[in-house]
Amino acid sequence: MAPTATAPDAHNSKTFDVILGKVPDDFKSLHEIPEEYAWTNLNEHPSLDSDSVPIIDLNDPNASQLISHACTTWGVFQLINHGVPNNVVEDMESVAQSLFSLPAEQKLKAARGPGGISGYGPQLISAFWDKKLWSECFTILGSPLEHYAKLWPQGYTKICSITEEYDKELGRLCSRLMWIMLASLGISKEDVKWSGPKGDNQEAHVLQLNSYPACPDPDRAMGLVAHTDSTLVTIVHQSKICGLQVFQEGTGWFTVPPVPGAMVVNVGDLMHILSNGSYVSVLHRVLVNQTQPRLSVVYTYGPPDNVPISPIPKLLSASHPALYPPVTNWSEYIDTKTKLKGKALASLRLYEPRTN
Ligand SMILES: O=C(O)CCC(=O)C(=O)O
Ligand SMILES: [Fe+2]
């Protein structure tokens, strides 16, 4: 895989040490869920099976306005005609499929090492919670080559190039979407200092493969606990199985149904901060089901790691002062979020935004 800009620096971060040494259970061997997987608050808010989450065609002449509206109202949308070739997406899903189908002891050969976030293990977010999640994941920060060589001693080169291709395509798409989102707020590349003179500084990113095995008691288990992403933008490819839900205040959880060819785009916390609260950082979670395993491939996109993030000055005025103080950098932000069990945005906010 091509070298990446430094992503959240696990070596300087205490965030993920908490889960080091923990490995996912071999889910196939569990015929009922152990108590440590039983969550109590899954049905606190209603779940709605509606197709309300906007679907946007990137070739639509009004795509920019539609994207901006979706970011303001939902903080999430499904994107079709996004330009990532089908075969690139399908090949990447097959890589995830084949990785998680390996025997448990084989997967553990690529387990995350001390001080690192790359490799196989539980969801990184599980560090924040006492209960366990019904999922396993493989995190790629920089090159996956070393881990892939352990998983597939023969044939890892091909798998590396599939990953590299996916990575490249998604990086391009994220950058394009970020500038569309910002342009709709009147922000150009010159207004964002860390983006480089032409908006061409390399942003940081992490690729994450998620597996949610079928679960004997899906009403009590949680695939991925409710969270917002600590990113600028996240792009999720989900396999054909439902599970992802997004939260709308006052209504409840909306399922984001898999739509053939679509990618799910989430606004992350850092985009919410940059936009001075105009764009919603969407709260989302993943449920599991009794019969069908689910996969997702998640591209998390953030600023270069060494740059501070703050509301873009052009968006501020006496009547719209900064809603957040500057955040030192991406890793600092993730650490703050860990310490506050995911409540970083609310705790950093300088005042309550007006709702009208
Ligand atoms: O699996 C999914 O659909 C979403 C995963 C997710 O939200 C994440 O990895 O942050
Ligand atoms: Fe997420």
C-alpha cells in the first residue's frame, strides 16, 4: 500500500492500550451469548424501518446542494454514482470476507501488537465500554503487508494491491466530498490552511474491515455501540445485510438499508467542528441478526495528524461565534473522546447552539 500521511498516532496515544491483549471470541463456538455481551439499553429508543436517509446521485446537477442539505439535517447520506468502480468494491468485500473466514488461530497471527492499532482485534471503540461487542475487526493504518503476509503466506501480494486500489479510490472520493461539503458553506481551499496551497496536502486515513457474525440473541447483543466518528468524513461500504442505524433526535433509530452500488457517507466530529456546527456529526450504531453475518469496509478520513482543527474563521461572526475551541490535532481529539466515553463534542462545546 502507498505510504500514507501519519494517521492518528497510536504510538503516542494511550487510547488503544486499553484493549491490547484482548482478542475477539471465536463467535462460531458461542451458542448463547455470555453475560458480558448482554446490553440492556438496546431498545431505549424506537427503531424505524424507513427509507428516509437521503440517497444522492453524485452525477445529479444539484448534488452539492443535496449533499449540503443532508449534512445539515441528517449528517449522513447514501451516495450512488460515486465513481468507485464496482469491481474495486466487490474485490475489497471479498478480501474482508476471506479474512474473517480464516480460522481463529490464523487471524490471531495478525493480532494488533503493543502500541499499535493496525491488525486484527475487537472494535477499537470497545475500549470505552464494559460490555463486549458482537463483532471483530481488522484495522489498516499504513501498509497492511506485514499482517497480510501472516494471514495469507501465499497470495498476499494480490490482496495488498486490491486494498491499495480501494484505498486510493476512497481517498479521492473523500477529498472530493469534503470540498463539496465545504464549498456549499462558501469555503474554498484557500480558507483551510492545513490543506496546503491547492488543497493537496495528504490527509490521514485509516481503513477498517468489520465483521458482525450471526448472533444467537440479537435482541441483547450489540455489533457496534452508538457513536459518532472522530473523522472529517467516513465512507462505509456495507454488505447486503441490514444492521447500520442512524439516530434522529426526537424520532429514534433509522435503518440505513443496503442499496446496491451505494456507499454510506457520515459526517464526522471534525467536520462538525470545522463547519462550526452547521453539519451534524451523525450518531450511529450496528445491530446484529440471528442468521446472516454482515461485513462492512470503512474508510475514515481526517486531517493530517499534526494540524489543529477549529471552526473555519470565515464562518464566524459576532452573531455566530465559534462553537468550539481549537482541537490540538486528530490524535488528541481521539484521546479526549476516549477519556470522556465518546462525549467529547458536548464537553468541548462553548455554548448551546440556537435551534432556530
Ligand atoms: O459497520 C457499519 O456499517 C458501520 C461501522 C462504523 O460505524 C465504524 O466502523 O465506525
Ligand atoms: Fe462509525
